[in-house]
Amino acid sequence: MKPLLPFLLLLFGAIEIFAATHNGTIKGVVVDADTRAGLPGAHIFLKEYGLSTYSDELGYFLFSDLPSGKVNIEVSYLGYAGTSKSLEISDHETTAITVGLEKADYELPVANIRSRSEEIFQTIAGANLLLDPAANSQELLRNVPGVVIAQHAGGGKAEQIFMRGFDADHGTDVRIDADGLPVNMVSHAHGQGYADLHWLIPEMVEQIEVTKGPFDVSKGDFATAGSINYKTPLALKDNFFFLETGPDNTLRASIATDFFSDSNADRTAYGWLASEYFTTDGYFENPQNFHRYNVMGKYSILRNNQSSASLFFSTFSSRWDASGQIPQRAVNEGLIGRYGAIDPTEGGNTSRHNIQLTTIKNTANEGLLKNRFYFVSYDFELYSNFTFFLNDSINGDQIRQKEKRSIFGISGKYELPLNIPGNALKQETGWDLRFDDIPHSELSHTLDRKTVLENQSLGSIRQTSAGIYEKISWQPFTRLTITGGLRLDVFQFLYEDRMKAEYSEQRARAAIVSPKLTAAWELGSNTSLNLKLARGFHSNDTRVAVRRGGPPTLPTAWAVETGATWKPLPKLLLGAALWQLDLEQEFVYVGDEAVVELSGPSRRRGIDLTLRHQIAQPLQLAIDASWSHGRFLDAPKGENYIPLAPSFTANAALTWKTADGFFSQLTMRHVADRPANENNTLTAAGHTLADLTAGWRWGQLRLQLGVINLTNEQYNEAQFETTSRLKGETAPVTELHFTPGQPRTVKAAIEVLF
């Protein structure tokens, strides 16, 4: 794959070979018909010439060097009803057009098969997310094909993520953003890349964008298995109040309202404010006493779709108790019940406060400039006990992981269409800069969450990262699009070890270049193929990076993927992707023990299959299946299994919506058995779960009933091979420790629009 780099340099150097000529031009903008806000990423297809493009961040698109005559434009956008318009192109003139799209349920007959057709499967619209009885935004990831999540700390800790054969822990190999704001935490007290999305109110998620693999050049650190971006709305379609209740003192309430809306000939302004409260005791024998508070808002100004400025803020806090992971032998011997605890004093608290300013401007040369400026204040404190009395037979092994940090960052991009006769060429230059200041990062041995027995790791961290990338999209033929990208990331790590008597600050620097290449080919109006090659990486924890003679700081991942999308019938859409990913080294900083686990290089191969079928006008079927085979490359056969790496996962959803307001959705999730250790002597048992949601919308009122775990399956949500010792045991035991999954639970909800 390394010859890819000179090819990209050659591609970038060929931009200005030809001089541009000018026939007719179409300059348009795609907007929401209600809010008049631009829709970024809308697909525009010029039928007569087989040309296609996508709208920019302000909704603008451009076709140049067109012969004069009549043309038809087809416009589509996920979650909106598509439309078509006829235009007359005149030689040496620019034809302006505004296309307003109405929000609508997604229907397969209007789904387009174009050069980015795989995004049909990898973008989830908010209308579908509303049918998911999710308690937080991270649970919405269950809608993403091939993604499995698990919660194992009382609902307050970030979920464990499994994707493309990776146990990505809490985000080590999956990059997560919200409106472009980074969610992953570098050098986190609990684990590298820790990504907690509980500060994002589920009802305020308008769309989830997913890229599997390291193929997006705009994404740097952590984007190896993939990257995910949550999008919040620019404006509210309706104000709402939502209330949900269930067993175990479960209550979740959210409200959102427009606090400002103004429009005149020159500008349009929107402002909304949303808040949420969630509490539950959970299904465990020891109450979770979980409480979460969220407030978030956005104020945006648009000036004639030529520029925009948006200010986003949020504040979040939560606290909880947890029953932790329990050993199988304790349940088998009757020491505790399946929903019991060995150490009922586990738990924690966390908070996060965000503010982000985003500016977008169309430039005079048909370009677009976008910048983000953000600040994050974050606190985290977690009490856990994984080994019970293994290390301390008297006080137990409870630990505290604690940190406080501030994050300052900027990111941006500049897009520019380049006019070359007979070719559609687009250039994009992007940049980002992030500084994490962590004055306190701690791992301590504690007793009953009150007494610190010993500091095991204590210090301060300052980490700076900077990235820049260049991307060229080239359409040499009407049915072929080639996109090349080159990215440079630079890191600086500083760690002050406060466990030492004398002052000690350790430093390290690292850099990496990541080339990317994608080719997409439309075989016809109903079939497309794509080929992707890329290099990605994830950074290591600062405390490891500063160690001399240690492992590489930025282990690389080389990936290749080939896929196809096929629409054999108007109401049937099929997709397939074959992929392989080689990771230079499997290693993470284990915050639970303040050590580094090294596992050597690995290789993962897999296939993803997707199906979307509109059985009837109100009835849709979605099926996603993912197979993967992962092994360590330098370990003997039989001892080279990757622990907890998912081998087969499948999701299915049957959705029914009628014109008179009735809706229902039956979803199923399957995870196959998988190895729990390197020699496969322990198996992490799989499971199959079904959820059912049904309701009725009448005018401004929505009533909804949800059943989680419809068949009352007894399963392990999270499970690990762990060595532990119980009180009174003379020797440690290595076996599966698990967090039990949620039993059958019924929730009722009401939503009022106003």
C-alpha cells in the first residue's frame, strides 16, 4: 500500500494542467423548505450529462462548463422528500436556482445510487432514531450497522464499543464527534480515547454519520475501526416536551423550545434551548441511584446562505452507584444473585461543559471557508473493584480513577472547485489544533469510596496535537470519481510525575503521514462499486509515549476495502463490502492498573452485508450483518485470538408507519460467541435480543410504549477474563467476570409538541 503516497503527490501536482473555459454554469442552493437553512451533503444529479455533486456546508452547489440547452436536476437528501426541476442553460451565463426540500420519511424508491452510495447505509436520520427507546445518545449507536455497545458501570460510564472486529474499549479505535466537537479524551484516567456521549440529549440528534475504517482524511486520531459524527439541528421543527417512565424508579424527561426566531431580507436567525433529566435505580439488587442533568443550546445566524455563524453550548453532570462486574463462580456457588454485587460501593460522578463557535463563509472564487473554535471543561471520578481481594486481602482492591481537564481547540477547512474542461475537480484543505491541559490525573487504592489508602499513579498531563490535510476529488469521467487525500499529524506529550520526590517532567514528540485513496464507479443507474485504500492510526497515552525505549507512540493501521451497492428493484437496496485492516501493534494504557498491555501486530478481515426493503408503503425492513476474522500475527496458532473481538454481529429492524399516525418497530440484535482470551479457552457467550416499540401520533401528541429485551433473554452485556480473589479464598481464580444484561423492561412515553 505504500506506493499510494507518490500517486497522491502526482495527483495533487496535476491540478492546474489545463486552462478553464466557460460555457454555461448552474449555481444553486439546497435549503430546508421550512427553516430556509442550507442542507449540506444533499445529492444533486444532472440527468442529461450524468454529472453529480454534493452541496457544501451552506447548501450550495455548482456545475460549470455546460453546453447550452434544457436540463433536468434531481435533488435528494436523507430524511427529506426528493425533487426534480427543469432549467434552461445559456452560453456564458450563470443560472441561479434555489431548491427547497420538505422533511419526509425515508423511502427506498427515491434513494439514489451514486458515487457515495454506501452512505445510504451509513447515515441514520433522526426520524428513525426516535423509534429507539434509548436512555442516552450513546445507545443510539445500536442503530449503526455492525456496531455493538455494552454498559458495565451503572449507566454512568461511557459504553464499551465493538466495531469492525475491534473491541475498541470506550473509544480507542473509534473516533466520535458531535457537530465536529471531539468527544474522545486523550490520555484519559480510565482509558485512551474514552468517549462519553451522555451529555448529548437523544431527542436533539438530527443525524448520525458513520465512516467505517480509516478512510476519511478529515479524521485523524482514533479513526481506525471507524469514525462517527452526531449532528444536532440548526432549528427546531417543533417545540416538544418528552416524558418517559419505567420500572425501578426510572424517569426521563426532556424539553426543547425555540427561544429566538427572526427572518428578514438579509438574514435569518434561530435559537433553541433543550434540557434533560434522567434518574433510575436500575435492575440490580443494589440501587444505582443514577441521576443525570443536561442543558444544551444553539444560536445561529445565516446571511442569504452566503455565510453563517453558530454558537453551541452544553452542560452536563451525572452521579451513580454501580454493582460492577461479578465473577461467574460467585453466582454458581450462590454467594450472590445474578444481579448482585461483590463490592456495592462502586460508582462515580462526571461532568462536561462545552462551548463551540462555528463560522462558514462562501468566498468570492466559489470556495467555502469553515472554522470551529471550542472549549471543554471536564471532570471525572470513578470507583471500581475488578479483582476484589486479590492484592489486598483486608481492605479489598477498590480503585479510584480521577481527572480534571480543560481542552482548547480549533479546526477548519477550505473547499474550492477547480474548473478543468471535461473534468469535475474539487480541492479541500483542512486543519485542526487541540490542547489538553490535565492538571490532575490519578489512580489510587481506596476503601469504601471514602479513604485513599495509596496513590498508584499521580501526575499532570499536557498534550498538544496538530493536523493538516489535503484532499482532491476528481471526476475524469461522468461515472468515475477518484478522491485522494494526504494527512499529517504531529503530537507533543508532556507528563509530570508527582509520585517522585523531585520535580520530573518527561517529554516526547511524534508525527505520522496518512495517505488515503478512494475510487467510486457507477456501472449504471442502479449499481455502483468502490475501492478504498488508507492508512490510519491511534495515539497512545502520554504516560506511555514519554517512556524511552517503549512501544511506538502512533501505531499505524493499513486498510483496504472494496464494496458494491445494488438496487435491483425500486424498493430493494443491497450493499456489500469486503475489507482488511492490519494494525501495527495492539496496545493500550490500562488505567485500571496504570500499566501498558502489548499484544503485537494484528490482522482483521471481514465482510459487511446490508439490505433495505420497502415491503409496502408503510412497511420497511432493514438487515445488517457483519463477519470478521481477527488474529495476532506474531503469536503461535491457537494462541493468536484477539480477546472479545466480535466475529459475527447482525441487526434487523421491521418498521411500520401508517398515514393515520400509528407506528411500530421490531428490532433484533445478535452477537455470536467470541473468544475471551488469546488461546480461546474461555468463551464470551453471545446473545440475541429483541426490542419492540409501538405508538400513535395524533396531531401534537405522541404516545409510545417500548419493550426492551422482549423475550427476557438472560445474557451478559459486558464480560472479561479476569483474575480475582473473593473474601476467604486462599488462591486467585481466573475466569469470566460479567455485567448482566437488562431483563425484560417496559417503558411508557408521551411527547407533546407545542
